[in-house]
Amino acid sequence: MANTSYVPRLKTQYQDSIRGALIEKFELKNPMQVPALEKVVLNMGVGETTQDTKKINSAFEDLQAIAGQKPVITRARNSIATFKVREDMPLGVKVTLRGARMYEFVDRLVTVALPRVRDFRGLNAKSFDGNGNFAMGLKEHIVFPEINYDKVDTIWGMDIIVCTTTNDDDQARELLRACNFPFND
């Protein structure tokens, strides 16, 4: 049975120090204007399923281990003959994290996974979409400690999208910087 009173370390840090620093920096009057993390979306595109449909199960299990929650299998909407894709064929897996799981994942991402990336020189500070959302990609999902390297049959890439409550990229960048995202600017 899960302990319901557990508060993630990053959420406590946000409430105690990051929130106040953002109010001060951007001179916000209303506490509802303070940028916060809204959700994190993890996506693995598995293009090799056109040859071997069992690969989707491997990606499903790996993403479930990384996220700590059950992913959804994404399917093709229509057929594309040149890519040998049929309608309703499984093409990837995705999961949306919110609340405590989101804070735990972001904490693990910046403290454990990103330092394990080979030749890591920091995140691109320009990878914002204009609405306060940050997108990044990882070439190898094995940087997460939940993945047992010996049992991995294929190394997948994955997309990570961090959505914030603000529509301003500068405020979102400061929020993520305060959450220890290693930008390379």
C-alpha cells in the first residue's frame, strides 16, 4: 500500500524556494500567475514494428519501468504503403505524467539520467515552442536507472515534453532552470 503523505523532493523545493524566487524575479502580483510544471509527456516511436510487432511490447515494458505508470500504445490512423504501415498498426507508446509522478520523473531526469548521457553538453535553451512548453529528445532510453542494460534487446530513442502553466518562454525557461535543467547557454 502506497504512502499517501509522501511529497516529492522537487515539489517541496518548488513550494519552498523556486515559487518565491519566480514571484520576485517576474514581479507577479497574483499567486496564480506563478509558472509551474503542468505535465510531462514521454513518447517512444517504434518504427521497427512494421517488421516485428513484438518490439512494441519491449518498448511498452521499458517505458512503463521509466514512468512508473502504464503507457498507451499509439496506432497508425491510416495506411501508408511506402512505409509498409497498415491502418491501426501499433507504432509507438506514450505516457503522460502529472502530480507526484511528474515531479519524481523530472527530478530523476536532471539528477540521474542526463548526467549519464554520452557527450552531454547541456540542453538547448531554444527548444521552447512559444507557449512555455519544452521539448527534448534522448537517443538512448538506457540512461534511466530503471532499465537493466543486460535485458535490453533494442535501444530506443524517446521524446520528453515538459508542459508548464505559463505561455511565456522566458518564464518557463527560468522555472526549468530553477528545477536544475542544465541548459547550455
